[in-house]
Amino acid sequence: MGCWDRMKPYLFLLAVTVLGSCAALRAQGNNVFEVRRAQSEAKNPPGLSMVLDTRVSRRSYSEGEYIPLVISYSSDIRDKYKVETGLGWNDAAESQRLYTDEQITPVRCLVARTGYGRRLLPLNSKPVIVPHCIFVRLKPGKHEVYVTASQVFPWSTEEESRKELSTTSNVLWLDVTVDPGWQQRDLARTMRDYDKHPTNSCGELSTLDIPEATTEKLKLLDHSDSCRLSFNSPEYETAGRTIEQWIHDPNHAVTETAIDALTTVRASMSHPELLTGLPDDPEKAQAIGRAWITALETSKTALSKEICTTLATKSRSAQVSTKKSMCEVLRWQPPVEDTTCGCQDTSRR
């Protein structure tokens, strides 16, 4: 499994949960948010409308609810624009960004499917609804949000039709009410559905951070390699301490998913500055992405040395199982001196 796949739990969590403090923006009367949107909206193409709404135009949600967005485009100039309505691995679909008054960095698109490909439709006065790929929960309070995207193209020559146009939506006002028990209910539902929908359940479980959720995550990591889970900052200490105890317990086998989880926890604790969200500037986003991969590689190298050192102290069955997990992890890593655990034959160089 490559580094992109191993980053998915982190990226998923980043996409579905708006993190960070909102104090900095609200202390300035939301000036940063409002100025940024006004500057962006001024660049909208003439005659083009991009409307952001929610399903059934709902404006109030409870804490923990995912907010179902609806994005539509129209144009009062006929045969001037086309819009990309395919939701797949294409730049237009992935260009969607949700800006909120909670934080400076946007919530980025998370493409869930790859089967639609490209599908350009002409725009006229009748709105065209495009699939959204942003999944978000907001903290309790009153919020302003808007979306930007590059899904519209000129209807002109073949050369111009490949030049996407940046668009900015209207502001959407939302009210999120406090619901102290939502995580407990979501956890119960997620674990009840786990056997039927393991992939979706793993993703949903990764968004929760109450102690009961941490316990369930650790149980799954301890007994299965099929569910790759992420921990959130309130869980770091408990998750890290527990997996470290497994590593040093002579009779405890350590799974591949547990090794991955501890790698991410340690990297996150060492570099919290990389977890505040990806900026909209492509170069800065790429720089943060490279820094995060480096942090993961550094964390995994140190953890590999630690696990390989403890192998000799483990019982035969725990040693065999842990070594197998470690070799699978190292298989996808560049060769690291003194951390092979005897896995040279299985390493991909």
C-alpha cells in the first residue's frame, strides 16, 4: 500500500471535520472572511451565477450532523459557458473549496467515487446542479460559509474550452445547535453497522474522539488489519501509550494497522503545525503535503527501530506475527539501515 493510501485516514478526517480555533477571525468581526470572499466574488465571469444551498434549503442543524450541500450553476447568457458535472478524479471536481468563518484554511474536496469521469453540460437560465464532494460538520454556533470552484469552462473554441474559470458562490448562513450526546449515538450506530459496512464505519469512527470511541478504535487495531483508523488530538496520549505497551509486551502481537496508527500519532504530536488545514495556495499546500510525508517517514523510521529491537524479547508467536506486520510496513518504505527486522527479501527497493 503506497503513501497516498496510508495518508487517506488523515486526509479523510481533515476533509470531514472543520478544525481549529475560530477566535482569530471572529475577533476581527469576520473581516478576513468577508474581505476574502468579496475579492473572490469580484472575479466571477460575467453573466454566470453559482448558488450554494443545502438540501431542502434547510438552515438549522444539530452538532455532529453532516451538512448536505447543493451547488448549482446557471447563466443568463446562452451558449457562453459549460459546467463539469462529473464527480471523479478530475481537476474540476476536485477544485471545490468550502470556506467557513471558523477557520482561515478551506475544507477541501474529498472525491468519493471515480466512475463518472468528465461530463460537460451547457449552461443557460435553468440551474444545473453539480455533485459536491465536500463533507463537513460545523461546531455549534451561527456560521457563514461559501464555496469556490473551477468547474466552469468557456463555450468557444476548442483551445479556450480547456481553460477553467474560477467562481465564487453566495454566502450561506447556517445555525448549528449544541447536542452533547451526538458522538455517543454516532458511535453506537457505527459499531452496530460495522459488519455490514466496514469501510464506511472505519471512516466515521475516525471522526470521533470521545474515550469510548478511542477504546473501540484500539480494539479494532489490535485484532484486525482491515480497518485503518485515525486518532484525533484528544486521543493521542491514550492511543500512543496503549500501542507502545503492546510493542513492549512480550506476549502481545502488534498489527500492521496499529503500527500505522502509532506512526501517524507520533508525527501529529511532533508537528501540530501541519494539521491546521491545507491552504488554498497550491504551492503552500504542496509544501505542507511534502512536510507531512517527511514527518511520517521520520516517525516510521524511529518506530521501526523500536519494534525491531523488541522482537527478540517477544514470545515465539508474538514475534512471528509482529515481524510479519513490520515487514509488510517496511515493504513499502525506502530501505532504512538497521530497521529491516530481517525483512530484506520482502523490501521493495
